[in-house]
Amino acid sequence: MNRTIVSLATMGLFLGCGVSKSQLDAKAVEAENYRRQYGDESEKAKSLDAKVAQLSSELEAAQKERARSDEALAASEARVHELQKKVEQLTALAESLGQTKDKLEKARAELEKKSDQYESLAQSLKDEIKTGKIELSELKGRMVVKMKDKILFSSGSVKINPEGQAALEKVAEALKNIAGKLVRVEGHTDDVPTDSKGPFPSNWELSTTRALAVVKLLQDKGVPANRLSAVGYGEHHPISSNRTPQGKSQNRRIEIVLAPEEQAPGVKTPSANR
């Protein structure tokens, strides 16, 4: 209504100024068009403002999400770097352990490496080894022929019985073919005391006398006397517990040790020549 009053007033003003009605109508139509265009543009502006606000909100959310993604990526990269360091450390440790294992394997192989003399002796005594009368071992070039005393001696006796004599004859035959070695016969007992009033007041005498009996038999069968020696250790070097019958049986034994010739008494070592 106000716009109508204004329009009538305007028309009156224009008519009073000598403006024709047709001109006035044209101006009114033009004014109405401008008004409508303004209204349309205002609605478009409001729509654009709403769209801008929406896009701004979406942009802010996207930026926050990007920031979270960047943080997650940074954390992920840090974790990857940490895991890579651990992998490198474990790889280095594995390589070190592998080298250590190789060294240990080589050392073990060297320790277990059997000499030609060992193989020859084992071949000569294979039947006695198979039946358990003799045990043969070698460590760092030191060979030991071990025989249980029950194969060699009756209880309390120092006389070699027939079974033991046959086994020792085979040992003597094999030892004659091994050069450069001393033959030391070692006697061992369990911890059961001997009769102090008997022929062997202690296990020292018993073990030594048995070792001497074996030395004499080896000499009689051709092993050179200058390579032979005897020693008795009594009960003082057990290889098993003396608390069981089985352990006592293992401790009662004769060991024939093959040692390098340079260990013979009277042989001067390089240090002694200085």
C-alpha cells in the first residue's frame, strides 16, 4: 500500500512537471523490474552466503581430518622407522650369532676330528669296542683306551684273567703300530676302602699294582718298554658317583693313555734349552 501511495505521489509529481502518463508508466515498470531484480539478487546472495558457509565448514572439517591424517602418518612413519631399526639390530645379531655358531661348529669339529692313529686303533679293536670290552676316545690328540676292571681282574685280585688278557693282547698288537706315542697305564678304583692289613693297605697300592700288571703284559706282547709307564690314582679320579653300584663299577677301571713322546721324562722342552 505504501508503494502504491509513493507511486501515485510520484506520478502526481511527474504529471505536475509535465511528464506524460505513458512515460510515467514506463518508469514505474522499469522501477518494478529493478525492484524484482534486486530481490532476486538478494536471494541469490543469501543462497551464495549459505553455500560459502557450508563450504567453509566442509573445508575446516577437511583441514582437521588432514591434520589428523598427517599426525597418523607421522606416527606411522616413526613406527616404521623404529621397526626398521629393530630389524637391522636383529639382522646384525643374527649375523653375529651365525658367525659365532660357525666358529663353534669349527671348534667342535676340530675337537671331534679323529686322527689317522685313532682310526687305525679303532679298526684294530672294533670287535672289542663293539662288545663293550673296550671304550676308545680321542680329544685334542689325546687317545684313551678304557677297560672296566671286571674284564681284567677278579674282585680284589691283581692277576689278569683270561678274558682280560685276550683283550689286552689285541690292544698290544694295535699299539705296536702307533708311532710317536707314550703309553701310560692308569689304574683307578672306587671309594670302598681295602683291608688295611691285607696285601693292599689302600686303593693306592691296589690301583698301582693293577696298572703295573697291565704294563708288564703289554711289554711281554711287544710294546717297547721305553714307551710304557704305570700310575695308580686310587679312588681320587672318579668318572661317576660312588653312591650307586653302577657308578662304582664305572670308577673301577684301567685307562691306557696315549700321550705325545715329547712328554717323556728327561725330554727337554724348548723353554728348558734357553
